[in-house]
Amino acid sequence: MSGPWEGNAGGHNLPQPNAEARQERAAYLWGLSLALLLTAAAFGLAVFKILAGPALLAVIGLLAVIQVVVQFRFFLHIDLSKSKREDLQLILFTGLLILIMVGGSLWILGNLDQRMMG
Amino acid sequence: MSERQHPGINLTHARPQDARHAEVTVFGFWTFLMSDAILFALLFATYASMVSRTAGGPSGAELFDIGNAFLETIVLLLSSFTFGMAAVALKEGRQRAASLWLVVTLLLGLGFLGLELREFSSLITQGATPQTSGFLSSFFVLLSLHGLHALVGCIWIGVMLAQIAIFGLSRPVRSRLLRLGLFWHFLDLVWIVIFTLVYLPVVSA
């Protein structure tokens, strides 16, 4: 595991041009700006009471989903490119498990609540 | 951009077997993070079923300080971004810049933990302890598990700063930093769901 062949700094063994680093930096900046915008929108809608009740829940839920996708795309570098699909497949499978387990739990507990407390 | 092999920033590798090593270890860590996501999702389900069960105790609308939650959100988001800057510096092989961005990330992470502890102590002095109600039990479990992740992340950053200082940006150090990056960004992903499900719904109530 030890590899003195790979020095720090210098960069003679890191052949990619600065353009790629600039691109990466721009991606993180895009991610930050979009995430800030989506966060401000969600808090603004709730704090200034622009929406309320189920409408508020639906819109901030949607904003959260968009922000999760934005962070996946710009911070975690996961997109729809064909070069590597296993990561995306794992996310989608995890999403399916979450849907079944969370949805199922809420369904069962909601039903119990209705029968026993109502 | 060169072809992506795994989640997170992809470094340029001098030897093909190093790229393969990074791909395998990062995918393994990614699998752990996804199982962690399921754990959090089930705690969110617990919270959602408990949220109206206040057992005569205070409700979220009476307790939560939305200003503090907003501050926590911004601090954590900024720390996710500064970690990204550290990752780009790592990719460029700029050791000093990477360490500096990691220090900034660590300070933001500690700031987040400070804000969270301030919130917890304010809740507890108001008599809203985890024992008060099902709602507060599930709230404290969910928030402290996330806080525990943030604490582990902070310790991990500290360890990596020491390793960078001692070993430089050697191959194992770079590989560990890649995984730490995924872990740190994951913290903010979970937090998006926390502020959306826990804090924002009670503001307008």
C-alpha cells in the first residue's frame, strides 16, 4: 500500500490540465448556488407563510427532492452517464427499499392508529 | 472530464491498478452509505408516526427555533462545498490548499455541532427531554444519530489532517479522503430531509 512513487505537490505525475480542475470547481460552485437557492425557497415559503398545510408540504417536499438530485449531481458526481451505472442502480434500489419499508410502516401504523385511537 | 469510475471526485491515477483499487473501495463504501440511508429513512418513518404523539408535552411548533435550524442548514451546506474545494485541491496535488480547505470544513462541522448542542440544551432546559413523549424520543434519536455522524466525520477529518501532515498526499491517504468526501456529502443529504420533514412543517402550523 505504501507508494513513495506518488509524490505530493509538483504535479508532474498528475497529467490532467488545469482546465479539468477548473471544471470541477465550477461544478461545486453550481451545486452550492443551486442548493442555497432551493434552501432559501423552502425556508421562505414556510417562514413567510406563502403556503400552508398540504400545499406547503408538497412544495417543500418537491424542493427537497430537487436539492437531493442537485447534490448527487454536483457534489457526488452521480449522473446518467453510461460510464458507470452500478452506483446509480444502487441508489435506485435503495430508493425502492426505502419506499417499501417506509411506505409500509406508515401504512400499517396509520391503519392501527385509525382502528385503535379513532 | 475524463470518464467517471465511482461516486465523488475522480482522481487521475498513474497506474491502472490504482484506478481499479479506487473503484472497488469507493463502491464498497458507497454500499455502506446506502444502507445507512435506509437506517435514516426508517427513523424518518418513526418520526412521522410519532410527530403528533406529544403525550401532553410541548409540540414542535412550540419548541423549534427556525432561525437556528436555518443557520445549521447553511453551515452544513457550506461545509459540503468547502470539502468539495479540498477534493479539487487534492486532485491537483496541492497539499497545503487541501489541508486548509479541510480545516475550514472541520471548523464548519464543529460549528454545526455547537449549534445542535445549543438547541438540545435549550430544549432540555424547557423540559422537553427525550423521556417526555414519543414525539421527543423520535426527534432526539433522529437528530442525535445525524449529529453522531457529524461528530465521527469531524474526528475523521482531524485524523486525515494528521495523516496528510505525516504521509503527504500518498495513495492510501488520497483513497481515504475520497471516502471521507462521500461520507461528508451524505451528511448534508440527510440534513435536507431533516429540515424538510422536521423543522419546516411546524413553522406555519
